[in-house]
Amino acid sequence: MKKINIEAVPWADDRAVSLREVLQEDLYRRYASHLQSSPDREAALNALSMSPDDVLATVIAISEESGPVGHAALRSLNGEWEVKRVVVLESERGKGVARLLMAKIEEIARRNGASRVILQTGDEQPEAVALYLRLGYQPIPVYEPYATAIPFSSCFEKRLA
């Protein structure tokens, strides 16, 4: 099995930016029809946008053989620690990379005083929902800014020990 290292990096790290671009393409492919039929497309896009000023941590997964293969971030949202931009390259899925990324994100949040982390995903990402449930995340009501702008969201929390 390939060795995977999880590395904390700045939000603007070129490798992190490239991985987020992969995620953006995947999300556009999955949700294009939702956005096109949305009565308030701009509100949905605004809800999904992130200010670098709100980023609390960014981590990437680096394979000894393949280089950067995954990304996750934490941001501050209304006093909460929100997990954002979790992506693993398609070629590396099913190999435990997402589990490593999430463990590191949770560790960072816990170390910095968070009692829980929250996250939002969508109805076109069943593999993400399955991952979060396997990792002990519990469904919660859809929270803002998603409740109004993206009501088909699925939201979760994980209490941190």
C-alpha cells in the first residue's frame, strides 16, 4: 500500500488550489441541473463560496508515489467549525485517504477547542454521505446559509471528545 502523508498547508498552496479545482469540476458536473433549475442560482453559489479569511486550516494528502491526492479544510461559520472542500482524486478513492484527511481535520479542530465540527454535502454525493456516517457523523437540520439557498443539502455534525 502506498504511504500517504497528511500535510497542513496555506489555503493558497498551489497543490491545494489544484485539488479544489478538481472538486469544483466534479461538483459542477453533479449539480449543473440543480443550479440551472434553481430559482435563486446566485444565492446557491454565494452559499457555497468561501472567503480565505474564514479558513482555519487546510490539509492535503500526499502519496509517496502520486503526489497530492486529497484535500480538506476547516472554516469558521457563525462561530462553528465547518468542514469544507473534502476531495480525493478519483484514482485514489476507496483507499482510506478521506478517512485520514477527516481524522486530521478533526484533530486540528479538537486541539483548538472545538467541541464539534459540522458539514454540508448534497443529494448527488451519496458516497460522501456514506463516508460521513461511517466516521460517526450524525445528521442535523440543514443550517444557514444552505437552508435557504440549497435546501436539498444534507448536513451533519460530529461531537469531538
